[in-house]
Amino acid sequence: MKRAPEGTDAEPSTLWGRLACGWAVAFAGLHFYWAVGGEVGLSVSAGPPATERPLWFVIAGLWGVGVLCLLGALLARQLARSGPRGVPAPPARWLGWGVSALLLARGIGIEVLLLAGATHLDASVSAEQRTWTLVLWNPWFIAGGVAFGLAALRSRRP
């Protein structure tokens, strides 16, 4: 019998799925907060569209991303189960790997571009936005990618 990590009730095989689910719910909540008019952190995350708030940005960029994050939370919840139910296990794992790859590519890719100084290509991105992206947003995406990847990896184990 496997022992649960100290201080948690989760089996090692479900812990990463639960963390990925929490990550996705938190990210969805942040987008819904912005969608209903919240402003804290939005301008340094999205730049000019955040100030202007065109309809396409609110619908696709805030509500849409929030809904996608909730779907990601459902996927992570499936991966957290000892044997994914409802959705067949192999497709759930492949989706988990896909979400992981997407989040890691976004987080690491933008991080590399910022550190390499390739941001001169877009003058509309402020220095403050670059800094917050480098120290907060990209690490957040990387953490989500790692959580989804480990959830997909661990979902095979009973």
C-alpha cells in the first residue's frame, strides 16, 4: 500500500491531478473576475486590449479563456482519479499531455523571448508588462504545465 505524502489526504497518484485542477480553477476565477469588470493585474497581463476592453477581448479573451480553464479543471479532476472514469483513460491522458505541452510552450517560449531581448519586435508591450510577464505570468503557466504533465503521467498508476 502506498503512503500518502505527509500532511495530505491524497495518494501520490492523485495529488498532481488535484493541483492541476486547483491551478485551472484559480486561473478561470481570475479571468471571470476580469470579465465582470475587475482590473487588478489585467493591464500588466494583456496590455492595450485590457484598457480598451473591446467586445471580442471580453468574450474570447476573458469569458472564453475562463470556460477553457474550467474544462481543464474537469480534465485534471478526471486525471486525479485512480482510474479516469467517464472519459476513457488514454484520451484523458493525451489531453493532459496536450494541455501540459501548450502551457509549457507558452510559459517557456515567452520567457526565452523576454530574456533574449526579442521584445523589441512589439513596441506596444510596456516595460511594466514585460516585467510582470517575466516574474509572474510565465512561471504561473510553467507551474500549470508541470502540474498537468505530472497528473497525466501519474494517472496511469492505480
